[in-house]
Amino acid sequence: MGLGRMGAQIARRLHTNKFNIIAWNRSPGPREEFAKFGGQVAETPEQLITEIDSPRIVWLMLPAGDLVDEFLFGPKALSLSKGDIVIDGGNSFYRDSQIRAKKLAEQGIHFFDSGTSGGVWGERNGFSIMVGGPKEIWPRVEPVFKALAAGNGENFGLVGPNGAGHFVKMVHNAIEYGMMEAIAEGFGVLKASEFKNLDFSQVAHIWSKGSVVSSWLVDLAKNIFDTEDLDNVVGYVHHTGEGKWTVDEAKRLGVNVPVMEDAFRVRQESEKPENQEIFSNKIVALLRKQFGGHEVKYKK
């Protein structure tokens, strides 16, 4: 349920791996695209449920928050049966996942919270998947995650009970904030230096192999310098819940996270027009576009 950037990739990768997938999306366009890919689609959420015999697995790729609860517990909730399995692969807050798991367990329905990373490259290269849920039910869903996982089907795992998957993904995303900010700030220092003719694409290429900072993000930075006109980019960096949630949780736990906190603050401050010409903000915005297909604002 949900054929956005990540949901469509997951549905296609599972279909390619010979799983019997029935997909639904609120707007018809993504349903039509999945049908062209050869997949089976449902016109309504209830059709999706009735087309699969129980016990069934329902994978949700919906925006975090009320919409998830609407489909699970609202007046028009899905007609799930005892023994069914629900997987929430979105970026839900881990405390919400714990509550949902408990409520579904009272109905005899099993719940897994799946932190899913991989961006727009996940369908081809596989995803990094961190899962929370009941250990005794894990063997039933493990083949699904293995088919989706990167590293020849190895980069996934049941990391703990319900809530643990989304908790680990939450921290992953906050680490991502800090790494992206450090790379972008580094290039900002290079740009401001006396060495005005530095080729940033060349620098990123040199750093991309054999360097201590070599990473996929450095590879994507090279792509940015090769393909983007940074003068035309608005340096607004959108932020979702995970960065703030991690900072708040760290404070609650008594853990000092100045890098994550500062990276989140920079994103907040990028909302101000006077900060949208900052070179590092433009790079972070474009890095998000590179790995996740996130929207970037342009001046023209």
C-alpha cells in the first residue's frame, strides 16, 4: 500500500523476485505504472485485502502519522484477519510503532516496523533494512526482506522487538544529516579558500577511493559538481521528523549529540531566504535529490 518513490521500488523488486504482489495507491497514476510493469493492482484498499488469502502480509509505505492509523484502526480500517502480518516500511516514530504493534497483537495480528534505506537506487542495488518485531514470526517474513536487501541479500536483519527497527532507522537518518553536512561544509571551505580554481569534481573523485572519507555521499557529491548549476540552486534543505526525533531522544537519554543537533539546526535555518545562498546548504539539498529523489528548489 503506497507506490511513492520507495514503495514503487519495493513492489517492483519483489515482483521481479517472483513474489505475488498486489499493489494499491490512492492516486491512479502509480497504479497504472505498476500495471505496465506487469504487476497486479487493486483499485481500492479492500480489494487488495480480499485478493489475498489469509494469512496475508500487508506492507505499508505511507507517510508517517495519522494515515497509518487510519488504515489500521480508523472507521474504514483494513479488514485484516487473525494471523495476518503488517509491515510498516515508512519512517514512523518508533513509539507509534510500539503502540500499533500492541493494538494489533490484541487482534491476533502481527506487526513489523521496517526501517528501509536505499533511496532511488534501492530497486537496482537493494535496500538496507532494519526490522523490529516478534522473533517467533520472523521466519515468515525473512524471505521478503532478503529479496529486498542489498549486499546479495545480506544487508537486513531483525534488530530487536517492535519499535527497534524504526528506532535504528531514526538514528541512521540523523547520522546521515551529520555526514551530509560535514561533506557540504568541507566543500564550502574549499570554495571560500584562496585556491579559486579548485575543481570540486576532481577533488570528490580523488576522495572517492582509498580516502578515509570515501563514501557513497562523496560519489554523489561528484555527480552534483558534474551535472548541476549550483548558482541556480536554492539552498533550502527540507527536514523530516527523524533528525529532530533523534536529538530529542538523545536528550532524554542523556547523550550529547552536537553534530546531529547542529546539522538539524542548519536545516531549520535554511528556511530563511538569507541562508539559501550558503554553498553548503545547496550541496546538502542536492545530495538529498541525488540519493532520495527529493525535490530541490531552483531560481529559474
